[in-house]
Amino acid sequence: MSQQGYVATPPYSQSQPGIGLSPPNYGHYGDPSHAAPPPGMMKPAGPLGAAAPGGMMPQGPPPPGPHQFGQNGAHAQGHPPQRFPGPPPAHSAAPSYAPYSPSTQSSYPSPVSTSSVTQLGSQLNAMHVNSYGPGMAPPSQGPPGPLSAPSFQGPPRPPQPSVLQPGSQVLPPPPTALNGPGASPLPPSTHRQDGLPGPAPPNAQYQPPPLPGQNLGAGYPPQQANYGPQMAGAQLSYPGGFPGGPAQMAGPPQPQKKLDPDSIPSPIQVIENDRATRGGQVYATNTRGQVPPLVTTDCVIQDQGNASPRYIRCTTYCFPCTSDMAKQAQIPLAAVIKPFATIPSNETPLYLVNHGENGPVRCNRCKAYMCPFMQFIEGGRRYQCGFCNCVNDVPPFYFQHLDHIGRRLDHYEKPELSLGSYEYVATLDYCRKNKPPSAPAFVFMIDVSYSNIKNGLVKLICEELKTVLEKLPKEEQEETSAIRVGFITYNKVLHFFNVKSNLAQPQMMVVTDVSEVFVPLLDGFLVNYQESQSVIHNLLDQIPDMFADSNENETVFAPVIQAGMEALKAADCPGKLFIFHSSLPTAEAPGKLKNRDDKKLINTDKEKVLFQPQTNVYDSLARDCVAHGCCVTLFLFPSQYVDVASLGLVPLLTGGTLYKYNNFQMHLDSQQFLNDLRNDIEKKIGFDAIMRVRTSTGFRATDFFGGIFMNNTTDIEMAAIDCDKAVTVEFKHDDKLGEDSGALIQCAVLYTTVGGQRRLRIHNLSLNCSSQLADLYKSCETDALVNFFAKSAFKAVLHQPLKVIREILVNQTAHMLACYRKNCASPSAASQLILPDSMKVLPVYMNCLLKNCVLLSRPEISTDERAYQRQLVMTMGVADSQLFFYPQLLPIHTLDVKSTALPTAIRCSESRLSEEGVFLLANGLNMFLWLGVSSPPELIQGIFNVPSFAHVNTDMIPPIYSCIF
């Protein structure tokens, strides 16, 4: 059997005499070869191998029992499943994935062609729960939609699988006490990752007329379906496949009523409920394993011994005690760590602990830092490490007596004993070459090729730099910033500028040998802005005119980064490069790229090369940058293909950020660009950082996802880390965990501040452990789960076919929910889908992830955009990924102009849009304004200053960076 995992399969998926044994389908409810025959046709033997009298199956639902969970049961033996493994090894019994045989289709398949989508559709249809909800496409039009909640029960019915015809849609289920006769159908929807409407798939086929008395509504064609197993014979071999043709239909399709969309679990309702119960309150972190409010809930967090959820969020706050239990549930054990997260002004900032030359107190064995999990013994002379249980002597300078409950008398006076997060001042032992670091530097590198000069971009950048340089980040107690600045312009060659304060005019030095870049000047290149302000402003005024007559269109890129890194290296300081670039680097130099945007690779096993860098130059360059504390932030202004997969690799691995402005237009995009530039320069940041995650005995960190580089298995190296960057860490068991001791996590980040001080930032978190699966599911956080699944999937696209990745995502989701149903839920009808309360919207979010353009191969979406979104998600925290995959859809027409509050968001569904409304969609990256054709004229007048909808011009959109679609 498959060793990848199991899902709860209804009884009809058992092997049946007369048909022959078929391979188990991992993550698939029932094999197509086991579908029920049309009415009036003979059925093969029953699910347990015993035929009913006369060769017919007895009527009525099967009795509940273990057989409902099929051959992929929860206690299946075998090796632990691997996430995104390589090609499945040959298996003596059956492959993990049934062989895939593509059907005839157009030049690109709609999402229905993907096996992962059809798998999930088959799984849900087998349970008599339609796999599409409000605004989500029926199975033939897009990935499956939301699922029903545990409390939505109907009378038990015999499970009847439905088999789809290519391009067809599934009829609503038969009327039940749940749905009622009046359930209204939904209009067709889209394949968009955000769940918004779009065009119907190009391979939609002719649909038969509705049955007598069947009202499907305008725009919603009737749908064909087979209910019952097919007759023995040739069957399609891939999971979720479509039957071959009309010959398999033995009678008219049976009408079904659709599940009430409003009965499907709503992410918006979950968010609003959490806001209602926990919003505006104080959340204290003094309880181990406590599940925090959702990231969408605004509350005040009070550190009382565990790190704020702004810094660390876990996929579950209760770890299983054994690895067998973890394999059974297949819930990822992971933490999303955002070490420099922004803290609101009404919360206490981190305390700084300074032990002078003694440095931080650490465990002698595991090197964990002093924290609230250390237990003091023997009158305070020794302490037992909470991570490795080693007993250590307390240094004389750190000694303090204990009170009557064994707690130090200075417990509340020392942040490291009473708080979950704090900082240490690091000693020289923590510095490179055992000497204090220099203050970091910012180097601004501007592409002065012909197109950037002509469209005014160079002039815009130079004008803005005069403003933003006044706001360079500084230490809180300092009046001016210690950060030094430097300037380079480039096209085919590089131009270095000497802006030393005693010069009357800036001096330019040209480096034409881009194959071996060197820094032509040391003194005067990196300067203090306040001291050299007049020379710098003079330079910024001259640059646009200096290159005004340039006709050079070819540019270099790798030598630009090399030059900036060499400048920082020569100055012996960490720093950040701000590169403003616009085209594919085609000039003869290291890192030269060619256009490889090949649409023929889409939906093939070679599609993964589109996400890989074109040359290893950028990977080795990124390693060198990390080694020298050189962070790269790239502002990209492409008008055509620029190979983001290659150019964006260095920003990703060095802790920088990639900003992309397609077809940059000054009047539309300049404000967005300037805001991004200002925010990036002013944000909280640490340089030359090393992060390590320590755990208590019984489990350990095994995998890491984010904008990071690792030379070994434990140290996460980052040239810089800012307040927007998160690292997702996965944990695995290496021993049993105790319910009494729990599980402890400590994240330590060693970094250099903007003022040049070396510090250690510590975050601690304690989790519960349990031997009961119900406790594990009760403590899950869906938003963190989606963050983990997205990053692990986006990391895998570099090496695995997208089809395999989608299948694994669907299978693991089904496995987790089926395990809950079998082990934690009360017995119920096989037709009823049971979801844990903490994960009831997980299928909706996973559906959004499957629709993301990175995993959904669509030729109309550019390769650069897919690579850009992949790199963006890899560094996201939980709040950012939640909004990105399930955007906010705000009904602007309901806005109260007298209030500052935004209207309550609605579900991302076409059915929620109306011709009379105006809706704003925001995912943290883009904003879209959707105008109904019958929008109120006064609203149109107020927003666009035109009399009616017909007069709206997309170029007149106010500065919310939106577009109408």
C-alpha cells in the first residue's frame, strides 16, 4: 500500500472481486474503477468481498465501522511520509501515485486538469459534500472550494461517488433536510488564487438541457455526473481522472440540490468571531501552550514569560508526545519566527540586559541562554537547564538567594528570568575577529541606461534620495544616524563617486573592467550624510543631466553587486545595497543572462527550471554577500522579461527585499515606489545576523524556510534581517516528550544594530505535550499551517513537478482531517464531513494556496510574476501570508463616511459581488477596485470625480494603486 499517508475512504473504495485489486490512491477517496454503476445496472461484489443475493448490493447505508476508513487506515505501517519527496520509488505492490495519463486538452489545462484538484473533488463528492462553495468554481472550473462545518449534518445516505465528464460541472446534491428544496445555485467562478471571479475555462463543453422541473439559474449550465461505480473494464489510470466517454452513461443524470453556501465555514466569520471574543483585550503569555488570538485580531500582548505571538507563532501549541502519533496525524510541527517584528506603541519594547564583560549566562552543555525555563536549586547556587537538564553553577556575579517557593528574589527585576523576549549586549567574543563592529553603510546603485533616463525614473530617484537620507535609521538615544552612505551609477560600466565633505564638487571614477570589479577609491566613497550633505545633494542634482545624452541600453547586474560588496568589505563594515534596475543584464560580464521565458515548459516536468537561477553566478555571489554582511534590496522596473528567478536570488538569500513595478508609469506608480523606498530605509533592521533555534530534549529543528543561507545544519546566516522577515522552522521528534515537562523553544539572533553595537535577541516559548490526538487538533492554528505549507511547497517547486506538489498538499490536508474524524470525532454518517473547530477553514485556505499562480500553471501569467510571488512568500510572516492567500474584500459602497472604521470584509466569492456595489480587494501586495455597472453615480463622482460609470478612465484612478477589472 502507499506509504505516503492515508485518508478516510468510504467502503466502496475497497478492493472488489470481479474487478481485481487496484493500487491504493494516496489522498484519494475511491478509485474511479470502483465507482458505482448507473441505476439499473449490475453491481460487483460488496465492499467486503461478499456479494448480495442475486449479485445485487443490499439497499441502504453500510453499517458504520472501521471498514469505512478503507485500506489506507490511520495505523498503516510503513516509513514516515516525506514532504515533497523525489520521484516515487518503484514499489512491489503499487506506486504511491497512480500513473498519470494526460487527456486531450487545449494548449494549457485549466485547473481541473490537475490531479490534485480532481482528487480533492473526488474525495469530497464521495462524502456527499460538494467541493465548491460561494464563488468557488465547480470541479470542472477550478480548484475545490470551502467545505462544510462539523455541525452541518444531514440524514445519512449511502455514499455515492460522482464521476465528472471533461469540461462538465457537477449537479447540486439531492434535496435533503440540510439543503432544502430552495438552495440557490452559484454562478461560475474563477481559478484565481484569491477566489475572485474570472472567465470560464476554455475547454468547457456543450451541456445538456436541464431536467424537467430543474431550475439551474441563468448562466449556470446543467452538469453531467455518474452516480455509482463503473462496470468492470478499462478504466482511467490516474487519480481523479475523467471517464472516457458517453458510453459510461447508462441513464439520465440524477438531479441534486446544492449545499447552502452560507452553511459553509466562512473565514470571515471565523475572523470576526475571534475579534468579538478576544479583540481589544490583554493577552498575557504566562500560560504554557496557550493558543493566541488570530493574527487578524487586534489586542494588547503582555509578555509574562513566553514570547509574544508577534515574534513566534506555531502550527500547533500542543506537540504529540511520540513520533508515531505525529506520523499518524501528519500535522506539521513548526514555528514561524519573526525576530524583529514591529511592536505597537502601547506594548512594552524589549528590555536590554547588560552584564558587562561577563556576558550572558548560558548553559555549559547546550549553550541555551538564561531564560524563565531555568530552575534554580541548592539555595540559588546552581541551576538546572530547562533544555538539556544539565546542572550548572551560577556565576558569582549572578548569584541571588531564593524565596520560599524556590524563586530568585530578583525574579521580577531581571528580564531574562521573567520575560519571554529580551536582548543582551554581546561581548567581544560574539564579534568578528573579536573587535567591535563598525556602523553599517547604505550604498545606492542606480541604473542610468537610456530607458531609465528617458522615462524620468533616474531624476525621480535622485530627487527622492534627498528626502529619505534625512530619515536614515538611528539608535533611539542618538540624535543622528551612524549609517554612512555611498553612490554608484551603472549601465555597461560602473561609476563610483567621491562625495567627501571637503570637496567642492563630487568626483566620478569609472570602472570599465566589469569582469574583475575593484573599488577605485576608499576615502570619500562611504561618508556621513550630515557631514557631506551639500556634496551629496550636488551629486544627486547632476546625475540626471550627466547621463541625459546616453544611448546605452545594455546593462550589467552581477558586477554591480560585486562592487557594492567589495566597497563594504574594504570599509570593514556590514551594510545594505539599494539597487534600482530595469532590464535583463545582457552586457558581456559575469552574470550575463539570456531570455529563457519558454511557455512550452509550462505543465511539463521541466517547468521547475523556470524558478531556478539561470547561472550559478548569483548563488555564489549571494554566499559571498552573506559572508561579508552585505544585504541586497532590489527595486525592479521591468517592461519585459528580466529573469526574476535569477536577479531575485541575491536579495532573497541575503535578507533583502525585491520590489517589482511592471511597466512603470510615472503618474501611476511613482507614489507606490516612493512609499516603498521610504519604508525600506526607515524600517527596523539588524545586520550581519546569525540565528539559532534550540529545543528541549525529545525534538529538534530539522528544516528551515525563508530568506536564509545555511553553511551547516544549525546556524541560519543572514546578511540582514528586518521587521518584515520571518523564518519558518520545522521540528521532528528524536525521543518521547513528557506531558509534564512540555516542549521548549529558544530562538537566539546575534546581530549588529544600526548604531554598530553587537547584540543578542532572545525569544522563548513553551508548548504543551499530549498523548491525545484531540489535544493536538484543539491547539492548531490554521494561519500558521498555511504559512508552513506555502513555504514548503514553494521551496519544493525548485526540484519537483508542480503536479506532484499539488497532490501532496491535497493528500496531507485530507489525511489530517480524516485522522481527526476517525480518532477524535463522534461516529457519524459517512456522508458527513467532520472538521476540527480550529481547522474548519483550513480546506478553504488550502484551496487558495492551490490557486496561487506559483502552483497553478497558467501561460497568461508571466514567469517573472510567478518567480516574484514565490520569493515574496518565502520570507512572509503569518499575518502577511494570511492576507496574501485570502485577501480582504471590502464593500466600499457600505462605508460610513462619518466613521473612520472600514466596512466589514465579505467572503472572497463572485456571488458576494453585486452590480450596484463597489468593492476593494487587497492582498498586501496589490489592490483592485471592482466597480459594478450600476454603481451609485454619487459614489463614482466622489471617487473618480466623473459623473458616471461610463466616464471612468483607468488612468484617473486615485493613488490607491488599483485597477478595474
